[in-house]
Amino acid sequence: MVSAGAALGRRVSTSSRAAAAAAAAATPRPQRHQQTRRCHSSSAPSTSKATVHLSASSTTVSEWPSFLKPRLAELRTNIIDQLAGRDRIPAFMRMRQAAIDAGDGAAAAAPTMEQMARLYFERGGKLFRPRIAMLMASACNQEVLARGSRLSASSSAPHADPAFDAYDDISGQQAAIALIAEMIHVASLVHDDVIDEAATRRGAPSVNGYWGNKMAVLAGDFILARATQALCQIGDPRVISTMAKIIEDLVVGEFLQMSPELSPAGGEDQRSEIRDQRSTSSSSSSLDDRLSLYLQKSERKTASLFENACRSVAMLASASDGGLHGTAAAYGRHVGLAFQLVDDAIDYEAEEEDDSAAAGKPIAVDLEQGLITGPLLLAVSSEAELVRLLRASPAQIRETVRRSGACERTRELATTRARRAAEIATSLRCRNGASEALAGLALKQLERRV
């Protein structure tokens, strides 16, 4: 892991550094509550730099709040139930499923939507996004109570939950937000596998690997439809609108990724079709524009899910506390960007054959498709150098980026984001360890190598 204060092995151009700094500065800092940030328990550590800089590996499974493990287990079951709502499946598909259950081999050859959608969920996974959402829900609930306010989830609002112990659990609506976030994420994976032409996922055939691209697109749409149905049951229009923005941002992020600045040849035979870019400004400002667009793409395509899920659970904790909503959202945004920056560094660092299986997904897909990401932008000092490098083979590009120290600089940008997220997390007062777990999850991203 590269520390934030580590000296750079190779100097980034001044303009590229300025662009990265400007993008970071443009992200609004969350509004801090006026109360002193401290835990309820007198034996708990106060919010300080020592707490913020805890080791990335300090949060272990044994330290998770007690509610988390059963809630995550329940989430797995609830997702399958949500996909298996047979009362909403057309009659002919129910008949086909019944034939499959009866051992009809011909029927089994034609998959149902439920079969395809369940493929990803039944293989397990880290449940990183719902874990974040549930921990943030718990931290926000306790912050609201620490300020002497009343939880929205226990009020008489139309979407009210039965009373729950905010120190040991989260509300049903907040748990539903975690479920919906994971369903949206998996739907995006199904669609990404089609776009990336990835035949495997988590070491086994993907939906498109089994049944082809058309069926995979429909399966992803089916998961999104069921996620939307679950979202409507929340009953809070503001929360529904906030979560719906995730899907909008996923699409916008994909379009940004397809832009000429980040995908110079539109994804088809890119290295043989690279054209010199028109220079309407200095070459350094063009690199700045690309880096800014790359960060915007990452915010939309990756960070938005973390940000808006965290904002939603905060809104369910306190409907009127805009400062708390902003704090939770800022944590999610910084964690999401740190996650994506590390992912993009891994794309160049990993050994494809060895690390694809460990990661459970293809490695170096962006590089193979000619997509421009952070490490590549930080490896060059001018637009002309970038255009020359893009004409090389993927192997040559990877070697150049590795030698340049750009992966380390990308991880330094991730370190800045992860530490900011940890600071935000530990500003929330709670006594069950949720805020410390959030800080640990943010910092642990910096250890990832696959």
C-alpha cells in the first residue's frame, strides 16, 4: 500500500496533478454537526486522528456489529425470494419452471428469467455494497439518537417500521435499501459481462456465457425490474428518487466511458484507428480534461451506488437532517471512488491468468478494449505522448504504465479518498462499532491486489 505522503517515483505533470487536486476539491465536504463527535461509551476512543488512521486490516469479521451477520444472511434469502415472486411471472414461464422441477430435460434447456437472475446471487460474493449500507444505517440511527432526536423509522410516517432497537439493529426499510443496492449492482454486472464479452464471472460461466447476450440483457433488466418493485415498497418518495438516480448514473457513466476522450476509437480496433486529437488548447489542458472526465465517469458509474445508498439510509434515519444526509453521502462517494481507483490500478498491476480467477472477474478488460483510465493518464506528460502510447499493443501499454509509477500514483489518489471516508465515518457517534467498521472498510480497499 502506498502511503499518502510517499514521494512520487516519477513526477506527474503539473497540469495532471492540478486536475486531480481540483477534482478532489470540487467534491463538497459534508456538513459537520455542531456537537462534539464522541462515542456514547466512555471507554470508547474519541474521534481523533489516531482513530482515523487505524490500520486498514484492523476491522475483522469478529469486530462487526452483532446485527450485521444475520442481516446479511437474511438479505441473501430475501433477494432470491424477490426474484422468485412467481405470482408475477407469466403463466407460460411458471409452467416451464414446473417442468424443470419435474425433471423435464427439454424444458431445462430453455432457461427462465428466475434461473438466469439467480445465477449470480447464488454464487455468493462479498456483499460489499449492502455491508456498507447497513453499517451506515446503524451509524446514522445512533447519531440521530445521540443528538436527542427521534428516528424517522419509528415515527408515524406512511413508510414507518415497527419499533426496533437502534443500538443493535437497523430498520426494515434500511435493510431493504441494502438489498436494492445489491440487486442494482448485480444487474449492472450482468450487463457489463455482455458489454465486455466476458464468458465467466466468479470462476463460472456468466449468464451470457451460458445463454448468450440477448438472454443476459433480459436477465439484467429483470433484476432491475424486481429491484424497482422492492424500492416502491419503501414508500418514501425522496428515498425512491435518490435510489433511482443510481440507475441513471450507471447509464450516464457508461456513456462517459464511451466518449472519445476515454474511448478514442469507440471500442472497435482502437489501436489501429487512433487519430491525432485536435488541439484547441495546450496539450496539458487536454490531459486535464481527460482526467476530469475519468473522475466524473467513476463517480457516476461506481461511486453513485455507494453515495446514494448511504444517503437513503440516512434519510430513513432522519427525514429532515440534510447535514446527516450529506455526511453519509460523502462517505459513500469517497469509498466508491477509492474502490474504482484501486480497481483501475489492479487492471495494470495484476497478472491476467493468475489474478482473474482470484478476482472472480476478468482482469485487464479496460486495457484490452482500449479504454483510458487513471493509470494510463498519469503515465504520460502530454497529449502527444498519450496518442503515441495508444498506438502500442496492450502488452506494451501495460509495461509502460507499470514502469512509469502511475499505478502507485493512482493508489495515492485512492488513499486520499479512503482516508477522507474514514474521517467522515468516525465523525458519527455510535457505540456498536459501526463507524469504526465503516472506517476500516474504507481503508481496507487500499490493500486490494485483485
